[in-house]
Amino acid sequence: MNAVGSVSYNAWRVVSLSPLPRWALWLLAAALLAGVGWTTRSVWRERRWRRRGVLLGLRSLSALCLFALLTEPGLLRLQTARVKSRFLVLVDRSRSMAFPAGGSEGSSTTRAAAVAQWAGQNQAALAGLADRFQLEVMGFAGEVGTLELAGLGQAPAPNGPRTDLLGALKTAASTNSNLTRALAGVLLISDGADNVQLSRGVGPQEKAQLEALGAPVNTLAVGQGGLKDLAVAALQVDDFAFVRNPLSLEVTLRYQGIGPQPVPVVLTRAGRVIASQTVNLDGSGVTKARLTFTPDQTGEFVYTVSVPVLPDEAVVDNNQRAFVLKVIRDRVRVLLVCGHPSWDERFLRGLLRQDPNVDLVSFFILRDVHDDTHSSPDELSLIPFPTEEIFRTQLHSFDLVILQNFAYRPFSSGLRIESYFPDIKHYVEGGGALLMIGGPNSFGDGQYDQTELADVLPVTGAGSPGPDDSFKPQLTDEGRRHPVTQLAESGDQSARLWNALPAISGLNLVKAKPGARVLLAHPLLSVGGENAPVLAVADEGRGRSMALMTDSSWRWSFEAAGAGLGDRAYERFYTNAVRWLVRDPDLTPVKLSVAQHTIEPGQAAAFDVRARQADYGPAAGAQVTLTVFNAETEKQVVQLRATAANDGTVRIEVPDLPGGAYRAVAEAMQPSSQQGGQEGGKPIELGRAEQALAVRESGPETEDPLPHPELLARIAEVTGGNHAALMDGFPKLKTVHESEEVEIGRRKEQPLWDNGFSLVLLAVLLGAEWFFRRRWGFS
Amino acid sequence: MRVVSSPVTRRDLLRWGALGLASFWARRARAFGDSSKITFAQLEVEGKFGSRAHALRRLAFEIMERTSLEVTPLPRQLDLSNPDLFDTPFLYLSCDGGFAPFTERDSATLRRFLAYGGFLLADSVDGGEAFDGAIRRELARAVPEAPLQRIPGEHVLYKAFYLIDHQGGRQIVAPYLEGVVLGGRLTAVYSRNDLGGAWSRDDRGDWEFEVVPGGEQQREGAFRLGVNLAMYATCLDYKDDQVHLPFILKRRR
């Protein structure tokens, strides 16, 4: 090629340099052709073909000359460069690539290792590819990043949390290098285990997006079946359940490489088996199990569904799955057992009956053994006292059991109520609640002290009959802070309201047990050095109990109303009592919550703590300690401390919890400096709260460890690429835009014929033609 | 001369017996006084209210004998302005003929008494128009939003202890009762049949009044109704609870 100046032109094209528009040139050509045609007609008569030929030739030549004159043909000299198109090689680096490759390589090689081996074996082919195209090698697993094929063998095991083939393709295809290069094609090396958009196959939307890439995607399938694996693939369960209502959970198991056999599916909570079912693996690859269980406690719990790990299973992480279930109560179910009807019973029943949150079941003893009704039993509406039902079979269906002046003996027909006391004790310690209301048949006066029920009461009898005089119970220091005796927002206001209530009379003399809290006490009378307790509460195992040592609390309702105070205090007291006894979460001074109940491995768990003071005001500056236990082993995992802000809240993050079920406990203390006028200045414990948390053992990658070459084949089909398997060596690749010639610099036009020369030639030709015509006798 | 000692009359025995019983009760209840017991109170009004003074005493006795209810044996007597009114949530108003209208204050007290859980039994001695007019007038003033209505036969009052199909007092002027219902609860009951007359027993132990037309069976019915009234006042709609229904229906058949 010619070099013009210092620039080298390496391409050329023939073009027309004429300023005339195209259509004019075409018209001209047509006209000239017509002219030639006319000449042909006129020389046809000439028999001597030689002459005819010369004339025709001259005429044509001159037409051509004229055409050349007018169209000004030229040479366009260009500077071009050959730009290589892009070719992408995308390598799957997600967690599933760490699974065995299967097939001939067996379970000893992982899929990623197989890819590394392939890269080593096909270095020459890859180098050839790099010659033809600009080769970009990237790894993807959620995000896309460059990858060194050579170093693949030494790289750490792939750990990507998900496989998003379509996303990776779209991201990689749109990445720019220096110039905008066309995409010639893609080689996608993966096991096809997509768990994002393409997990359900290539739908019309996905097909359109693949086609929009504008280049064929050749796919190379890694990994084969032949794996042995059993996985808990999916769980279907509600987010929350009502306590004591049965709940169903549907478990989907996926398996391969496992012969027909029965497999137990077990549901556990904190290591305790709740439900289980044995299913038969019939070879179809998918089976479902349905587990039904009835939560017996309110709160939030982590449940785990697991199947056993079979020998030689490829992936073990996916054999169990945890979920968090919130168990709430629909209504508080209260059992009220009364020894004989009284005003005390009447006003309590009236209150509980009209509370829409309470489902009241009552049993009153309307007739004693000694009573003579002067009638036959048919004329009475009395029913036998169903002790077996309420104290044994149905006992656990109640949230709270109230014994109001109930004499447990004697009963006719040999009913021995004491035989049920161990059941009631067990019920309370297991999470139930008990309230004993006083009277001549309660506490020591009713001979409860020598029974098993005494173990779950906060008080013990203190002997002789109590005083007859009326008195006004006083709030103790504990009572000022406790939610049960809260009649107003502040402790002082509460105390004033209590003092304003009518005096009561009738008191069971008792002594508080160690660990019990006395909330109301007799102002004058003392028992064992302390003021005689009127109201005491205690935590009993996982349950709670309360003792009210009087049978005239009804006066806080009716007599107070008569004095113009209304019955609000009575209502508030008993409502507080019921809520505290059944552990209403709203009443707790410390509340612990999480943003997400189930988190992915590696995600930090964020706990929100809210601490309140006893008067429900925010506990600013409270010292919060968060302890996280493993829910199965009850071992402490981590303990962190923080200080609450002015609104009593603080967020504590716990990073890096490995997979499993956890129970977090938050405790809040009010430091002594914040207390106003407290003696001693000891930090006060505000309360504690618990929260359940599940950290997933496996993410979506390990749920389905099977490779899916069929997805890769479909992607190749849709985009016009080739599909092959890794073990077949280097695949034949389909590409477009092999390489492009792109103008990179200046262009120069060079006219082909000098116009002056053309004019002279035209004149000569025309002259010659005229001459010969004359010679040979044409006009 | 022979000294004739006066015979120990039945009346004496009864008195000693009553005293003995009372002291026994008192001793047993010393820890709690009257707090856990039902106390009836006779309401004093401006009219002839005293003719059934012994009715409640006998009713208390019958209730104690037949049921597990513990009742103070001797009723109280007070009017609406008495500060101890709210000590006794069960009021008994028995009057021969009409009575004077209550003062505004007393009417308001009665309203508060009924609204906050009290119970009133209005018992007409003669079944006549005078008492009828007076009680309707006072109840309309105290609780205008809840007029006196006939109590239907299937009301829980009639199955609160005894299953009662028919009723009467000393006489039968109307074979039904009327009541005032507040918040789903029967708070006042009006009888025209002089229940107190059937209950009344004098110090000698004799029934004070004859019961017509049913005789002693009708008197027994009156006591049963009294027991049910007391049971209703203390247990409210207990017998309407689901668990009792199958038993009661079975018996009623």
C-alpha cells in the first residue's frame, strides 16, 4: 500500500467523487446506455462484423469515458484497525461448585476442581481463543469479578451464596473495556444450579432477556448426577400460631441416589422432639411429610426439622432446617373454682365475664355434703363436679387456675381432690399460673400447708385465725414497683389510690416463703417479724403464682363505687394480676426483638432492646447485657454489654453466628446513679426478656445440590450457542461478529482518473468514431 | 306447796338453739367476721314496710340448710341514705301498699347501687296497684334506660339452683316475675305474689301466713324461688355456662 506522508493507509475503496446525487448518476447511465443501444441499431446493417465491432466498441468506450468524466471515480484511502470482539468466559464460583462432580470422577473431585483441571488441560485451545478475541475470564456467584484460570487449582473452595446465571450474563455482557467492543460470544461454565430467576426454568421473560444479550451463549456443564443426597428442601408453615391450637407443617424432601427406604422426619425444639413422621422414599426424587403439633407455650421459639444423615451423603448441611415460630394466645383461658358462692366470688366472676380477652370456665360448689335440698336431684340444676376433667385432662388447657376459698375436702362419693394437687403443681411449674384467694377454706386455715399444692404457693400458713377488725392494706416497697399493684403511672399515685380504697376485713395469717414478693401487707399486724402479708407473688419454675389473703377484695369494687370512687381500682388490680400471671409480654419492663428471625449464615444478627422502669417510663441509661445461648445445648455463645439511650432503647449486633438455633436473653439494670432518692444505691434489676433466632445452616445453594445441565442446554438453545459437557474436552464454540474492522483515523480521497486526461480521450474516441463512420459510408 | 318449775317451752329451746347456733357460727367465722357471708338487708321506705320482718331471717335459714351459701342469719335494716348500704349488695323491699317517692339523692344512690352490681328484690305484699305504681315509678327514675320487663321462663334465674317451672308467693297475683336488666344482668326483680309472706316464720316456729291456693307445696315453691334469687345474685349467669347446658336440658325433659 502506498504511504502518503507519515500516515499509513491500510484499506481502500472505490467511490464516486462526483458532487452529483446518486439518482442523477443513474439517469446518466441510463441515457448513455440508450445512446449505445441506438448506435447498435444503426450499425446492424453493416455486414462486416469487424467494422461493426469497431464502431460499437468506440461508441461504448466513449460512453464510458463520458460516464467516467461525470461520475469522477476515485479511491478512498482509509486507516483501519482490526478490533477484536469480546469473548467472555464465565465460571460459576458458587457454593454448589464445591460439591462432588460425580460421574466418572466420582465424589473425590469437586466441581470447581474439575473446572481447574479442564483449564489446565485445554490451555492451548484457550490461548487460541485469546488470539481471535479479547478474552475476558470472570467468576460469578451473586457478584461478577475477574478470575485467573491458571490459578484456579490453588484457589480456595468456592463459597458464593447463590447462583444467578441470568444476572451474571447481563452484568458481564455490559461491562466496558476501553472501546465499545462487540460481544462475539460467551462460554458459560457452571453446574446449572441456578436459584434465582432461572431456577424455575427459562420462561418467556427470561428468554427475551437472553436473546437481548445479542450473542450466543455456549454452555459447558460441570458435574453429573450420581450424587447421593437427602435434603430438607422446603418448609411450609405459618409465621405464628395460637397456643394450644394444633398447627401443621409441610416438609418437602428432595433426594437422589438413594434407594427406596423409610426415613424419619423429626421436629425438635431446644433438643426436645415435638413431632415426627416416617416417610417412604419411593425413588421419585421428591417426597412430602406433614407434621402436626400443638404449641403449649406462648413466645417465640426456634424449631428445627431434620432428617438423618445417610452414609456417603454428598452434602450434609441440608439435612436440617430451622424456622422461628411466634406462639400467641387468642384469649386468656381462666378456670375459676369456688368453694361456695359469695360476694367475693360474685364480683370476680362479674369482672372476668365481661372482659373480652378472658375465656372463663367456672365451677362453684353450690351444695355441700351436709346440705339438704328438700328435693329430688331431678329438680336441681346441679351437676357433678368434674374434677378429673378440670384438674387433670383439661388442666393444661388453662392459662390460669383460680382457687377461691375452695375447701378441698370433704367431698361426697369419695372424691379426693388432694390426689390432683401433684398435677396442679406440675402444671404451674411447667408454665401455668395459680391464684389462691383467701377465706376460711384457703391457705393454712384450709389445711393446704400439708399438701403438695403448698409447694407452688408463695406463702405458708402462720397458724391461728386472723383478726376480725377491718384494715387498709399497705403497699410495700416491692408493691410500689410491681405491675400487679400498679393502679397509676407512678408509685406514689398508686399508693394514694390504694389508701383511698375502703377498708377490708378477714385475713388468712401467712408467712411469705423465701423468694416470694409481698406487695400488700397489714399495716399493724406482724407475723414472724414482718408485716402480715395480704398479697404475695412468686415465680414457680416456669410458671407463676399469687396469693391474696382476704375474701373481701370485692369491697374494692362495690363499696368503692358506693363511696363515689367507682370500681376502676378493682378492675385494674385483677386485670394486672391476670396479665402478670399469664406473662403478658406487654407487661414486661424489658422487651427484646430482632429485625429478622431467620438470618443467612454470615449475616449479623441485630437485637433491639427496650427497657422500661417500673412506672413504665423509659429507662434512660440502663445497663443492658445480652447473652446468646445455643438453643439446643444451652451453652453460652457470646455475651455483650451496652447502655440504653434516653428513650430506653439500644441496638446490639452479634456478627458471625454459625448456623443453628439460638436463644438470646437481655437483662437490664438501672444503675444506682439514675435512681432518685433510693437508699443504698444498688443497681435495680429492671427485668429480662428472651428472643429466639435461627441462623440458616445452608442457603439456597445447598438445598438442591444436583447439577442442572438441562438448564444450560436450554440457555444455549435460546441464544444460538452450543452445549457440551466439561469432560468432553474443549467445546466447539459458536460466535458472531468474528472481528470487526473499525476506522480509527483519517481518510483520503484519491481520484482515479485525471479529468483532463478523460476529456482528451473522449474527444479522441468520438473523433475516431466519426472518422470510421464516414469511411465506411454511414451518415 | 309444790313448786312447779315452768316447762321449757319450744320457744325457749328454739331461742337457746338459735343463740347456740349463732355463737357457733360466730366462733367459726371469727377469722373473717361477716366478710365472706351473704347479708340480706331490708330496705326502709316511707310506707308500711315492716310487715314481713321475719321473712329474710327464715329465708337465710333455708338457704343455709339447702345450699353451700353462707348467709348472715340476721338481716339488717337500712334506708337508701345509710352509709353502710354498699355493705349489703342484696336489698329486699317489701311494702304493703305504696310508698313515698325517693329523694333525688336516694334515687341516685339506688341507681349507683344497681349499676355497680347490687341486687334489689321488690316484693309486693298485697299485689295491688299502689305498690305496683310506686315501684315502677322509682325504678323508672333510677334506671330509665332499662324498663321493667317480664322475665322469660328460660331465664337462668329459673335454673340457678332449682329448676323452677311455676311460682307463687303467699298468693298468686301474677304467675311471672318482672325484672330490670342492665348490661345483660338482672339487677332488680319485682314480684307481686308476696314471697315474704310465704317465707315468714314467727318466733314460735309457726308459719305466719297461709299460702293460697297451693298450700305448703306453694310455700316450698316460694322458698325455692328465694334460693334461686340468692343464687342468681351471687353466681349471676353461671348456670348458663356451656358445660351445664346438657345436664340441665336432660333434666328438664
